[in-house]
Amino acid sequence: MSAPVDQPSQPRNPLLEMFQIAGPTVATMTSYTVMQFVDKWMVSKIGPDPIYVGAQGNGGLASFVPIAIAMGFITVVNTYVAQNMGAGKPERAPAYPWNGIWMCMVYWACILVPFAFVLPMVFDAFGHEPERALLATQYGRILLLGACFTLATRAISQFFYGMHRAGIVLLAGVVANIINLVLAYVLVFGKFGLPKLGVPGSAYATVIATAVELAIPMALFLGPRLNSLYHTRAAWRPSLPHMRDLLRIGWPAGLMFGNEMICWGFFMVYLVSHFGAEHATAGWIAHQYMSLSFMPAVGISVACTALVGKYMGMGRPDIAAKRAWLGLYLALAYMGVCAVCFVVFREPMVRLFIEKDTPPDVADNLVRLGSAFLIATACFQIFDAIAMTLSGALRGAGDTVVVGIVTVGLSWGVIVGGGLAMIHYVPGLGSLGPWIAAAAYITLLALVILARFLSGKWKSIKLLDRPEAKGLTAPPELVQPALTTDGIV
């Protein structure tokens, strides 16, 4: 039996199949980081004072912590879309992104908007000096109030990932990055007669660019072609069965993402930044390069979720396992190269973010600190590849609870507890101590996730066999024939 009309073709080459999804997805994930990279680079050019980059980094992370909870939860839209597509029921898929959007909007209104107005208290509690706290608050508050666009964008993107149409998300990401680049330049430095907004200007640019990034896939999602195939417009109504589906395997993913961000936020905002503005700036420079290294791996992880989900929907866990290993090999190769670059080119990489008017002693200290942080980051690149790729594969099968719980325990025990212990018992290491604890956390997490994947328990999970899923039927004229695995292996 052949694939249904308008479904992605079935490549005979596994590597080609992986690249058809992972290629655009990696590029898209990289584009998110490039947007942040450009913002930080432009903000670093405001002046020689390192406070600007540190304030933007702290504000961005403080705002992203609560956003990450919803973003982690919404990733399971990919799982349900891919499994239904693999089972030959793609007409059931649109209800999942719609209900994901509804749930995210409630979360935005009830959690994110109120949190935007208590940010000053957060930074005061961490003892930040007034000017840095003010800039961080301004930047973070703008991102929080604009997070409705961010969350809706991620929800609709997961639909296209699950349907193996990642190129649409890539197009939106490229356009958004171009818009962000132009707007950040204009708003940060006050060009073309507009006022110079500085750090807040980069936040406004990001929100506007994200709104455009949402508009492109949403227009296609609601367009005549997809609507005629899957009734994407008719699926807009809130549905409790679909919400229960998302919550059933989504809460551990949301817990994992959100909890990790809380612990990483404590790591950056307190464990590193409380040593001073120079430590904070060097830390955020290293963190930005760390993001550039792991975001493509996150893209491979998303592709693994889509591929494992599709083959689990087909009832072929054997092929799902092969695609997961293929994704892991690609991630290991990429992040291994990143590790080498972090060691070999660490000094010029740090200097890229240092304004030329920076006093020599400050610049030298930033290079010294940032270089040490990059070496610590290089030590866990391989383990980070394992953790991200295989957690994405497990998510595609619906196996999220164990990984979520383990992540919570290790992040608090090793990032937070270990970081505090390093400061207390090995004070001579200074802000490098917490980075060593972070490396230990990622190493341990990778080993646990690898063991979970090797156990094979995920292969027996049947997400679509539940009564609720069986009851979500589509009109007979929309039911498509099932996809086959002919020639795939």
C-alpha cells in the first residue's frame, strides 16, 4: 500500500530520511540561537561596560525559565502528530497543536504576565546592583509579555515537525532572523530617527520577529491545502480528550525543561554572577557558545521524536530504534567538533564579545574567565549529545516520566547542590567551580538516559491504543490509508 496523498515520501536511505527532517530542524534551532547571539553581540557594542551583556543574559534567562515549562510540555504535540501520521490517521493531528495553543494561552495569562511584574523582586533577591537589575527587568518583562507569540509558534511548529514538514518552520525562522537583525540594529542603536532603546530594544526586536515567525506557519496551517486534507480550521475548538493526551505525557517534559531552566537560571544568575559583573559577562559569553553547540543537537532530538513517533505509530519499534541511533551518531559527531573548537579557539571566541574600548585589565580577565568556562563546556559536549538525542527518541515513544523525574533530582542535586558545594569547599576555583558541577550533571544525566533507552521499555508503549484515542475519529471522507514500511529499512 502506498503513502497517502500529500504525505512525505518514504526515503529508502535512512540517512536521507533523517536529513529530510533533521536538516531543516537543525537549521531552525540554530536560527533561534543566532537570534539571541545577534542580540547579545549588538548589546555588547553599546559600550565598554560589561554590564549590558550580563543584564540581558540574566533578564533573558529569568524570563525563559517559566516560558520553558510550557515549551517543554508542548513538545509532545510532535509525538502525537507523528504517531497519528505513522498510523495512517493524519487527520487526527491538527487538534493537538490547537489544544496546545489554548493551554499555552491560559498559562501565559495566568503565570507569565503576572511574573513579568514581579521580576524586580527576583533580581533584588539575588542581590544584583540597581542598574543591572533594572536593565535585566526591562529586557525580561518585554519577553514575558510577548511570550504568547513564542508559545503559539512552538505549538504550531511541533505540528509541522510531526508531519515531517520541517522546511516550513525553517522558512519562518530564517525570515524572523532577518527581521530581528534589522530591528535589533535599529532599536538598540536608535537608527532612522527612532529613539535609542539599548538593551530593551533587542527584546522588542525579538518579540516582533517572533510574531512574524508565528504568522508564516499559521497561514499555511489554516490555508486551503492543509484544511482540505485535514480540516485544520475545524479542529480549533478546545477538546478535553486531546488536552488529557497532552498532559498525560507532557507534564514530565514540561517539568524537565522548566526545572532545568530554574536550576540553570540559579547557576547563571547566582552561582556565577554573584562573583561580579565580569564573571557574569564571561559566563554569558560561554553560555552563548554552549547554546550554539547544543541547539543543533536539539534539532536532531526533535527529528528523532518525529521519526520514532512515526515508526511507533506504524508498530515498528525496531525501525524506531535504528533511527534513534542514527540521530545519536550525528549529534556525537557534531558536538565532538564543537568540543575541539571550544578548546582550540577559546580566546578569540571570547574576544568577539568584548568591546574594543574595554579597559585592558577587564578585557584580559573576561578572556581568562570565558576561556576556562569554554574548556569546562567542552568536557561535557559528548554527554550532552547523548542526553538530548535519546531523550528526544524516548519522547517520540511517549516515555517521558522517568527522564523527567531523574532530571529534576539530578539538576537540584548536582547543579544547585554541587555548585554550592564547590563554592563552599573549593573557593579557590571561584566561578569555575559551578561550571565543573554543571559538567558533572550533564554527564550523569546522559548515563541515566542511555540506560533507560537501552532497557527497551519504551518499545512496548502504545499511545494510540487507548479508548480516548480510538474515539477521536475523523469524517470517513478524510480517513487516509496507512503508511507502509515498504523499502524503508
